[in-house]
Amino acid sequence: MPEKIQEIFGRLDNGIVLAIRNCQLVALWNEIVDERVSKNTEAVKITNRTLYVSTSSPVWAQELSFLKKTIIGRFNEKAGREVILDIRFKAR
């Protein structure tokens, strides 16, 4: 029985660690983009190596989609490893 409890807590701990890591990675967004972009966007979450970003308008979402490859490169460089493979931009 103690082994099962330890296993359950081990999984919870891994989930908490992963959640904290994802929050830290999402916070990198404002360090990667310039102030103008930062004021019009918000990094929301990372799921399955995809970063979800909310934009203030469809125009911002479209404009940033053209820069997606560059932003992914900067993001992964800042993170020190390949943490995202895609970015999804969506207007609020």
C-alpha cells in the first residue's frame, strides 16, 4: 500500500513540476517579443509543444503568423532547448 501512495504522489509531483515549467516558459513570451507586440498579445499556455497566444485583433494574429518560424526559433533559443514546435495565434 505505501508503494501505491508513493507512486500517486510521484505522479502528482511530476504534474506540478510540469505545470511550473510551462508557466515559466509562457512567461518568456514578453522577453522574446518587442514591447509593441507584448502590449497586443498574451501567451496563454503550452500544450503538446504548441504555444497558444491571444491577440488583441485578427490583424495581429495574421501579422504574427507570418513571423511564426522566427518567433519559435527565438523562443527555443531563450528556453535553451526545443520546447515548442508550433504557435497558434487567436484574436480575443
